[in-house]
Amino acid sequence: MIEITFTVKLVLHLGAPPVICHTEMSAKLKLDVDPATAKMVLDLMENMISSKRQSRDELSAELETLENGFKSLREQLSANGADAGQQPRGDNRARIREYLSKISSNKGARASQITKDTGIGVSSTAYTLKHYDEDFVRDEETKRWRLKNATE
């Protein structure tokens, strides 16, 4: 005879729905079985393990496919300048300077137009224009922002 020892975990679901309360118990179970039965038990356990590994591999492949899809989407967004991530320091300042430099005769533009045309957020545009007074000046009469060095 062969002695097989199992640790059995029993989960009792109580209540409706059954997930409200549950109790877990575990116990060791020893069985004296003949070699044929022991082999059958071993085969069953190996099959269970094999099945779980196959399920794990399928999930891993699915996760890899999803991650590659997200990576591709991030690369496309980044290439189009639509990446929602943080831009490098000074990027908004440079983008606004470039935008204003392309306006003929330094006529300037309203903050709302700068926001719309550069794709920079409203609060970031306002902060950048006000914070970098060495670069930008506001004409109080027309409420347009211009490059400071072009007005001097």
C-alpha cells in the first residue's frame, strides 16, 4: 500500500449571494491506496496542473497581444503629438514662441487662439504667457499676446 497525504481546503459559502460570508477550513487527509489508485491520482493531478499551465499560457499570450496593441497606440499618439503625457520642460514656451513668430507684423493673438492653435491647455497657456514676461507681452487694448523682443 502507498500512503497519499493531501491538504484539503474547504470553502463554505454562506448567505445570499454566497459571497457575503465564507469560511475556510483546511485539513490533512491521509489515504492508504494500492499502487494503481495512487498512479491514477497522480495522473489526475498532473492533468490538472497541465490544464492550469495551458490556461496560464493562453492568458499570457492574450496579455502580450493587449500590451503590444497599447504600445502601438502609444507610439501612434506620440508620433502625432497627441500624447497625454507630460511634455519636456520649456516645451510650451517654445511652442508659443514659434506660433507667435509666424504671425505677420507681430500682430499677436489672443490666449484662446493660442490655446486652440497650439493644442496647449488653457491654464498652461495662461501660465506660460504670464510667467515668461521676458518673452511675451500683452497689448491691453487689443488683449493680444505678442513676442516681446519683436515689439522693442
